[in-house]
Amino acid sequence: MRIATFQYGGQRRVGIASEDGQFLKPLKLSAEQAHLGILSVIQSTEKLTNLIDIDAPAIALHALRLEAPIPLPRRNLFCVGRNYHAHAKELSNSVFKDNKTNPESWPIVFTKVPECVVGPSDDVILPTGVSAQIDYESELAVVIGTGGKNILRADAMRHVFGYTIVNDVTARDVQIRHQQWDLGKSFDTFCPMGPWLVTADELDGMRTRVRGWVNGELRQDAQTADLIFDIPTLIETCSRGITLYPGDIIATGTPAGVGMGMNPPQYLKAGDIVRIEIDGIGAIENRFL
């Protein structure tokens, strides 16, 4: 199923997309539950099909505004850096060239604060005066459905509820300046997400294609089969000594083709439009202002 969080009639609602993706069938959720978006569905003990409001009419996609599937995650997003072979190679010749750590030894994990999440078509605000090197990162995100601690790789996929798209927007100069990445990753609006969440029974996250465009120019194009650390490994790693909870989000890393990796680097400017598409999910598109 494709589950969406959306605004309609001045209210936040959650619904199931039709097969053609042109209509949403609302779920029976209270205003308090709907405020959390799909997080309420993930945390519910009720079967998803039992939550569908059969008496409510389907709402046309053009009549509503899609929001991030989980508009306010319960805590920071887990994010993985340099997790495609080609991307690790392109950054090895950048400002990271002095870092001698082998990116294939252990996953690089950092976080983004929940408040940086915005919707699939919302504007991204450039932090003028704070950073001049804003970059895009097209990524598949895994959403945890069943929590756990010290999850074994062999059991990891049982803990996945579904998948969505994120743009891990990054202020490269801030990222380098502070050495730890959280500040450069967490500016307001720096995590567009959506357009909805696709449940794990409908998508094999380890066998899909990730693409990203800037102003219509294809910059990123890769298969998730090319991840250095696959999804089960990432879940095992993030849960080592840390309890994962339903609704936790793990962004799996970006392919080669980021602005920083170009010669010369090409950072985003006001008016640029970034589109990210993942097969089996859909697309998000955001203007940078």
C-alpha cells in the first residue's frame, strides 16, 4: 500500500492511495492521531485495512496537499554517509581526501533533527549568511515498523514497515567546519520527504533505482543493490546497543553525482529545483529559495 499524510479542508489527514495514485481514501483517525501522520498508523495495533473509512469518499490528489509521511518524527533521523561505492569514490578527491578512514569498514552514521522535515513539494530555504555551499542528496529512507535492540542482520527486514524518499540537503561548508555533520544537515527545511510511504510488501528496497535531477538535468542515477552497506546491515548497525522504535527513519545514503563531487563543485542557488525519483515509490520536487 501507499499511505500518505495530507492537508485537506484545513485539517491533517492520513489516507491510502488508489492504484493509479490519483485518489486517497481517508483513514479513521482522531485529530490527535492524524497530527502525527503515518506514525500513528505504524504505532497502532489495529490492522491497516480496518482503519480505512469506508463511508468517506476518496479525495482527488489535485484537491489536497501532500505532506511528509511522518511530518514530525519522534526523534532524530538516522542517516548514512558515503554508502554507494561511486559516491565514496567521488568524495575521496574532495575536501574529504585527507580522511584516511576506509568508508567500507563501518557505516558512517549521523543524524538530522526532526524539525528539518518538510513535505514533498515544499520550498527549501537557503540559510543565507550561514552557508554558501548547499548540496542535494537523493536517498531511499527505511521506516521501522517493529522496534528492537541488537537486531540481527538476518532478522532485520522483519522490522521494516516501509519506504519513502528523502533529500538529505547538506550545507557542505558547515559540515566540514564542524567536522561532526549534524549542524550542516539539520537546518530548517533540510529534509524534504515523501510523497508517501510504500509498505514493505510492495517494494524491495534492496532492488530499486534512485535518481535525482537539478533543473531538469539528471545528476544522480544508481541502484540500491550498489549500496556498500545494505539495509539489513544498516538496521543491525543502528540497533547495536540502541533501541529502535516504530516510526524511526534510516536514510540509506546518496549515489554519486552530488554537487560537491563535480569539478568544479556546483552548489544550489535560489530558484533551483531538485527532483528525486525512486522506482516503486514516486517522486518529490522542491524549489530552493
